[in-house]
Amino acid sequence: MADTVRIIHTERQLLQMIADDQVALNWINHVENENNTHSPVARKPERSSDEELLDAYSRAVIHVVEAVGPAVVSIRPHKTANRREPEETGSGSGVVIAPDGYILTNDHVVRTGSRYSVTLTDGTSLNAFRVGNDPATDLAVIRADASYLQCSSLGDASRLRVGQLAIAMGNPLGFQSTVSTGVVSSLGRALRNREGRLIENVIQHTAPLNPGSSGGPLVDSTGKVIGINTAIIAMAQGIGFAVPANTAQWVVSQLLTYGRVRRAYIGIAGQQRPLHRRWIRYHNLSREQVVEVLSVEPSGPAGIAGIRVGDLIVAVSGQDVSSVDDLHRFLAEWPIGKAITLTVIRGKSRKTLDVVPAEAAAH
């Protein structure tokens, strides 16, 4: 009797082992075992959070492309080589910002042209002319000969966060309607334009850019244009730059109102110069560098006010300055015709001189 019980017990163990092996085999082979409800493979696998995030990401990009894509155009500048046929000078991208044909792009895209061909995403080609350009920010506005175009709107770049989705759209290397994605990798960068002037608050992002992408929009997940792509770094991967939409908004308003961007101008050339600690202590300065005046336009605002070559500018209207860029930043926001006070060191003395800035475009 005891042997019989022992045999039955052994058979039960064997059956259990077989069942366990089958469950393991089913798990490995991803086969559902409907006869064993305790097996993990018997339950329908749930969607992972990664899959849901990927779907959300894809949906966001698709939504933006469908909404903004028709407003992205290809721009081909032409200059008249002779009376018979125009000469092409390269190509770039742009984005329609008003339905009556106003297109925002880069200054360096349109600078060499006297007229332009604009190609829409549906293949329609339009003639365009330049409304105005601003080399200081590498932005320009042209207007296509058309109405009721699909357009996009400028967003608020001041609310951007590092790490958020960034979508670049344009026509790199002649491939029209190309989309690339990345993230905002840094904010508040500064770039030099072709004339050496500083472009402030530039957006750095990782959406791939190539020649021809210049002038195309950088867009957020809501479909708002947060910047205009302006530069890539040669031999670098995943580093692109865009002029923020807030800057573009101001430049566009200036170009449409005045046909140019009005900036204050005082008529000097200078360079950064370090000071010896003795001079810093003697004049009680907070910075170790000042702006040395290298040349003065005699009939310019600074020349009229009495600024001389060799003067060391240490402050403007109470704000310390240590570089020409500091002066540019200050003057960019200062009203034309309103006097500023320059604090300068001349020899051993410290002087203050009132200067009335004029409009830079007038000179």
C-alpha cells in the first residue's frame, strides 16, 4: 500500500514537472497557453510605455508636418547676368507668415539676388521680390506674387525649455519638403553674423540641417514657429542654430513698417582692452576689461559729443561695459534720438559725456 502511494506521488510530481516545463517553453516561444490561466503567457501582453511614448511622439511630428508643411517654401535667388537670361545664385528655404505672400527667410539666402523664384510644396512656382533684410540678425522678408497662401504663425521662444521637441523643415541639398527632428539642446547662445556682429539669444538644437535648410522654420510640437534656422557648424553632427521667433517678430515689424531695421548708432570703432589692476582699483571699476576707442567719425554722434581716440569706455548710462558687444546690446534697445551718457577714462581722469544716438541705416 505504501509503495502504491509512493508511486502515485511520484507520478504527480512528474506530471507537475511536465506542466512546468511546458509553461516555460510557452513563455520562451511566446505562445499563449489557454489551459493554464496562471501562466504569464496566457495573458494578452499590454502595450509598453515606450510604445505609447513613441506613438505620441510620432503623432506630434505628423500633426506638425501636416499643419506647417504647406507653408514651407523653396527660394531660389536670381541676379541678372545679362539682358537675356538671369543667373541663379543658390537656393534656400523660407516659411510663409501671412496669406498674402509674405515669406520669412535668412538674409544670406536672398542677399545676392535681385529677384526670386518661390516653389510651394505642391510644385507651384511664384515670382517674388524683397521687402527688406537685416544682416545683423540674418533675417529677411520677401513677398511672393500670390494670395490666400497657407501660412504659419510665430510662437513665443522665450518659453522654450531645453530638451523639448524641435522639428526643422526645409529643402536641404535640393530635397524639397524635408523634415528632421531633435530637441532644443541649449538656449541663449550667441553667433557672429557675416559682418562680425553678434546675434543674441540664438537657439541651439539637434535637428539635422544641411545646406539649403537655411531660412526654414524650427517648429515646436504645437506647430508654432519658434525659430528660423540660420547656421550649421561644419564637421559637427547634431548642432544647428536658429534665430528665435521673438527676434524675428520684431525684425518683421520693423521691415514692414520702415523697410529696414532701425538701430541706434554713435559712430565709433572700438576693441576690448584689459586694464591693469592698479587702474581698476584707482577708478573703482567692477570689470577688468573696457572698450578702447580706436576711431571716431568726426560728424557722428560720438564725435560731436567730444569722444576721442584712445578714450576707454567703462559704462553707458550707468551700465558697466567691457566689450563692443555690450555696447551693441545696449544700443539695440535704446530709442534713437534719446541721449545716453558715456563714462570714459581719459588719461588719469574720469569723464561723462552725453551722446545722442542717430539711426545706423542713415550712415
